[in-house]
Amino acid sequence: MDKENFDLDNVRRKTIRLTQDGLVSAECLHPKSLLPLVIQPNELQINLETWVEDNRAFIELNLLKHGAILFRGFNIGTVEGFERFVRAVCGEAMQYRERSSPRSQVGENIYTSTDYPAGLSIFPHNEHSYSHTWPMKLFFYCKTPPSRGGETPVADTRRILKRISPQIIDRFVTKKWMYVRNFGEGVGLPWQSAFQTDDRALVEKYCREHDIEFEWRSEGRLKTRQIREAVRRHPESGELVWFNHAIFFHHSTLDPSILRPLREQFAEEDLPNNTYYGDASPIEDWALDELREAYRQERVIFSWREGDLILLDNMLTAHAREPFAGPRMILFAMAEPFSYRNEGPH
């Protein structure tokens, strides 16, 4: 499903379905894709938070089916309105812990989407799949759409898994994957930002509790390694999903304009971020290429409109970002922390 053939703003919509109360309509924007389901108001003055509170079962059922729900045409307005929506869906938003990307906090556990150079893309990923605890729900709210680009592509991780060859899946299920981070080299987040503390003892405690191997190096530098599952089973639907950051953090996924100076400055083992199989062996180039293509084939793209709000099931749907021009403010929140320890995919 190439980008030029899968732009949801230029394709025929599916038949509109009215909800039981008749206050909103729901439809898929692409005849060949379940995501995202788009919900729009049939009345101008509908209160979205009230409607959500009254229709949580409808939302949960359709989120499991579609993986993503785009709320369009509602009057969210302010950051506070976004916060109220998050609470109406599933309670309080989560704090951003074990950070891997720069964000600015704008409300109570409400953040900007990743503060990354506008001219670069962000590869598809599932939030915090490198952690033992991750959010089940993600929220993105378009406060200011860019003048060009800046889409947030989404991709069904169930379909991604089906595109991956059994040989690669077997390697990752057997070996798992390893995430290696080097903090304190002046590139990427310092460990104080990632762990939200400047107390080494608290960092060590967090690492021990979350199965992260750590090593303090000279000049206050920190190196961590963590081994995680690559394939998970969704706790509600029971479906197997491709759920990891193995490609996202691999050095070869970086834009060449960033990778070249990094390789000139650091040996591979000292790069700010990198990934391997769980036994520390390198992931083969052919496997990396196939995995990137699986993500590419499943990307679904829609243009942001002011006031759009998309809700994702974080295990069923990966998200990304396209380069953009002009001001862009997409607010972000995550909720419903979930964890299962020492459990494989079956």
C-alpha cells in the first residue's frame, strides 16, 4: 500500500454508519483499510466528552477492530479540552518516563509530539515497546496543522506481522531483541532527562526493577542494555502483533544527514542508540530491509485538520511522522499503563 495510493483524503469513503444515539456517524476513509475509523458529529453542539463517557463500550469495541479512531469536526479547542477528552476515554494520562525523545510538557501529562527537525521523517513505531510497561492508548490532537506535510502515518501491527517472513519472525521470537543506549556524549537525551532525575541511585534502582543492564562510564556517561520480546499477544483481542523498536532504533534507520556525522564521531558500540538480536548478534541487512518494507507497505496517511484528534491502540497500531513546513503543533498523551513480565508471544 504505497503512500501515493493510500492517501485517505483522496479516496472513496465507505458507507456511513450511524451510532445508536444518532449523534455521530462513523466510517472508514479507505475501502481496503480498517484504520482509521472516522467519527464525526451529526449535530453542531454535541459535547464530545459527554458522548464519549456514554459510549465507552462503542469506542472500545471499535478501537479493537480498527486500531485507530479519528475524531473529526468536534470542538476540542484548548489543551484543557484535550485533557478532558483523555480523562473521558480512560482516566488520567500517564507521565512520560524512560524517555527516548525530546518533548515539551504543556499540561498535566500532556506533551508536544516529538520535537524533531521538521525536514526529517520519524520511522513507524509503537510507544514504549522497549519498556516493561507501556501505554495501551495514545492520543494525538492537532492544535495547529502545518502548511505542508507533517502527517502522522499509522500502520496495523497485525498486518505488519503477516508480511514478515517466518524466518525473520523465528529469529526474533527465539533471540528477542536488544536495545543499547549511550548517554552523555552530547547527542540525544542525557540520562538525567531520560530518567527524570539526577540521582544515580534512583537510576540504578529503576534499571534493576525494569531489567535494564547499566554501566557507569567515565565523565558521568551511562550505557544501558535491555532485552525485550519482538512479538506480543494483545491482552484484549488475543491477536499476535509486531511490537518492538528493533528497526526504529537501529542506526541504519537514521537519516543519512544524521548517521554520517555520528559514524565519524562514534564507534558502533558507542552510538547513542542501536539495536541487535537479544544475543547481541547483529541484525542482518536483508532482515532490516524486509522489516522496513513491511512497515512501508502498511502505512496509512491522512492530512491533519485543525481540531483533529486520533486515538490509537498502541499495540495494534504503529505511528510515524512525515517532514513538514510551517508551524505545527500536535499534542500528545498516553494512558492505560500495561505490563506483563517474562511472558513470550504464545
